[in-house]
Amino acid sequence: MMIFKGRITSVGFDSGNSIVIGDWKESPLGTFTNIMWSKPDGTRALLSPSRKHADFVSSLYSFDEVSITNFVVKRQKKCIEISTESLSISVSWGFQFAIPIPRPLWFISSVENFLGKIIFGSPTYGIARDGSKEWYSIRGISRVVSAEARHLEQDMGQTSSTDFPKKFGFSSPPRIPSSIEVNSHIDRDKV
């Protein structure tokens, strides 16, 4: 079982761009940050700090474009700022509704999965692209309060709901821009 501990932050913009930031503090691949980007034309792009990270993430989720790029990441308690060669983004979030009680994986894949679909439109369990099983053990949920993003110096506009015309995988983040503290459990024994 592979466990990734970190934060998934998602935000949409009125230009039609939606961005998901995976910021992993502890993982089998070390500490790393990547960006999944849904462009206005529906193109799904992955920005990754290395080929190793890109290959792993691409084995789980579907992308139309994959770019290896330098990441400069600044973290604060309720904010993350990222600069790459073509994209820069800053996201801040508010109060975190904590869920500190550990839950077994069977509970996440049944009760929480049902509630996640009903309340947020986001499953907490599913089968990844390569057949791996994945559980999202949510540790805390915050609402995004502000976000700015630029691509090649072009402003992406005002914060809006997230929208993914083509999904990256079995789950999409909530439509309300959110920052979620999560432990992602991945079982690579194929189903």
C-alpha cells in the first residue's frame, strides 16, 4: 500500500480554466508538487517536476499533455504559491473543518464514498487508470477564499467554480473551490 500525505487544492476561473494542485509532504516519491490543469478547450494537462513523478501520476490519471517543468513552491499555513516556467498560481483558503478521526478503508470506500458523491459530487474511492485501487482519506476541508493565476503573463480571471469537461480520473474535486488535507492510499495490486 502506497500512502501520499498532503493537500489537494482546486479552483476554477471565469476564463474556463480549472486547476488542481497536489502538494504532497510525504510520499513514496518524496515531497513534491504537481498541477493538473483543465483548459477552456477541455485539454487535460499535467505539469510535473520530473519524468519519474509524471510517469507515476500519468499511470493513474488521464492527460492530453504532460510537461516537465521547474516548480518554485512557497507554502504558508493557509496559502500556497507556485511558479513554473509557464504558469503561476496563488491560492488562499479559510477555516479548516477538521476530520481527525482515522477511518478504515472499508468505511471510506462505502459510507464516505456515498456521502462524497451526494454532498460534493466527489467519490472518495475508485479504480485508477492502471487498475490500482485508490482511497481518499480526508483529514480536513477548507473553502478557497482567493486565487490568482497567470499563464504566460495572461491573467486567468476571477475565481469561479471548478469545471472538468473531461475527468482526469474516477473522481473530480468539488465544484466549490476547496483545499482538502488528505491521505491518498493506493493499492497497486490490480483488481
